[in-house]
Amino acid sequence: MRQDERIHREFVTVDDPRWTQCHASTLAVVDRTTVVAWFAGTREGTPDNRIRVARGSGEVRTLETGRDVAHWNPVLAIGPDGALWLFCKAGARISEWITLVTRSYDGGLTWESVRELVPGDRSGGRGPVKNPPLLAPGGGPWLAPGSTERWGAPPRWDPFVDVSDDGGLTWTLAPIPVDHDALTGAGHIQPALWWGASGPVALMRSTEGRAYRSLSLDGGRTWTPAEPTGLPNNNSGLTVVALPSGRVACVHNPAAESWGSRCPLVVSLSDDDGLTWHAGPTLDDGVLSVDPAVPRLLPSGATVPGFAPGDDGVVTSGVAEYSYPFAVVTPGDLLVTYTWQRRGIVLARLPLADLEPKTP
């Protein structure tokens, strides 16, 4: 069997009449049951966007936050307390985001009342912005990869890691230094974290055509200046996980220009904590079928690929977009959710054996 034939893909949701576009999925596994969340509304940034949650094959529910504004970028994570945490952003503009948080103690069936993660903070969002917080092996602080975006003239994007020493009750911001004078664009955002050989490592999307990397030698409290890697990045969200062997897997779009193509969606692998990368499997090439009953939309007339980004979100048709992955390692598989043409969210399962180093 070919490697691509060993990847199982299924829709978590597709063409739901309650919304026009959906995006930015997140995933957790609780007692062998998947919990997936995403935002959905008319388009990214419109006031009707809400966080939607699906548990296993059950119905899709809407998370009630009590706020009548656009909701963005949910992030699921198992917290230090063993509960399932859900973080998300809220606000009409990205630069004005606040971060909301809630917890579930029954695997996503019910949720606590939603609260602000950092009450009163108006810096543009604290805590995780796309990828999950990282728990240190054997205990230690909880590290949440975040970033802020300023869309003025010129725009400026800055990554950081929020550090919690009390299980997520309070947070201290640790900047990831960026040499903006050396960049052609706004900067780097949306870090993904993993625990490397010398401590936590961050890999970031960037306006510079390549993913940027930083590491911490003190458990996440300070970070080295962000430096470019050889991994191409199209200024779209990526995700990174450490595999059981120590090899690192990054799911991303391999285009190397800012706001470039979000097709294909691939896995790249690293054996040196993200310094160098080599090609792994392709998750979606725009041709492989997820469900024969759900045809892909093809470019035609006014429905063409492309992105018009701004502080109030990205305007796009979704055609030829397979993007914004989120990944979780289970005992036998790598699970990945991703955006499918802004019409659906796909859950893919890849055997870990296809990603790990081959033994003689």
C-alpha cells in the first residue's frame, strides 16, 4: 500500500448551512474520543463568527461566551489539572483581540462559564494564539505560544510565550526577540512549541518566506532571537509535534512567499530540533478525495484562489485552500485537523510508523 493510501481522511464538518466559511481548527483526544473546535460564520472576522465544538461523531455545538463579536482561533489543550481547556480570541479586529478561556471536566460535553484569560488586558491577545501550550516534562511552568499583530503603517508582528507557574491562573509574558530592521515584512507570529534536547523550541510562521526558530535555555522564561530556517513558509499557520523517537514533525504549506499558496498541505520532518528539515507525506494535494460525495470547488470566474488580509481578517473564496493544521500524537497515529476550502474541517490519521526513522 502506498504511503498516501495509509492516510485516513474524514470530514468533521462540511457545507454546514449554519455558516458560510469555517477555519482554524484545533484538536484534543480525551479518553480516546476526539474533540475538535473551530470558528465559523459568514467569513473570517464577521460578527457572526462563533466557536463550534464537535465531540467524536456527535452533533456540532456552539460555545456560548456571552459576547456578540467575532470569535477566532480556538485552542484545545489538556491542562496541568487534567481538565480540557479551550482558549479563543474575541474582537472585531485582530489588533484588539482579548483571550477567553473555559474548561471542561467531562471531555467536552459541558463547559465552565467563559472568562478572560488575563482580565483587563488589551494588548492584542494573551495566551495561545493558534498552537497549544506546552507542559515541561516532569512538571514545571505551562508555556503558551502567542503573538500580537499591529496592522498600521508599517505593520508589526511579534511573537511571545506566556508563562504560567500556577497551572494557568496567572501568566507572565516572555518576548521572542525579533530583529525587525532585518525583515522585509511585518514579522513572525503563531509559534508552535515542543520540548527539544536542550529545552523548549519555537517555530513560527513569517512574512519572510521561511519559518523562523527560537529556543529557550531556561525552561521558557527567556528566548533567543528568532532566526530563519530552511523550511518554506507561506505566512500561514503551521503546527509542530515531537514524535516518540524525538524526531519532530511540522505540518505546513510548503510555498515560500508571503500569502502564497495554501496547497498542498504536507508533513516535514526534522532530526535536529528544527534546524534542518526533509520531506514527509502529503496530507492534501488538492486532488485526493476526502469523500466522493463532496466535490472540491475549482477556480472559475470570480471564485479564484487568493487572500486579502487585514486587521478585520482574511477575505478569501477558500478555493484551493488546505491549511491551518493542528496536530496531536496518539500511541499509534499522528492526528491532524485542517481547513478544507473554508467549507469544512478534515481529520486525518497518519501512522506514526510512516513518520519515524526506519530501523535496520
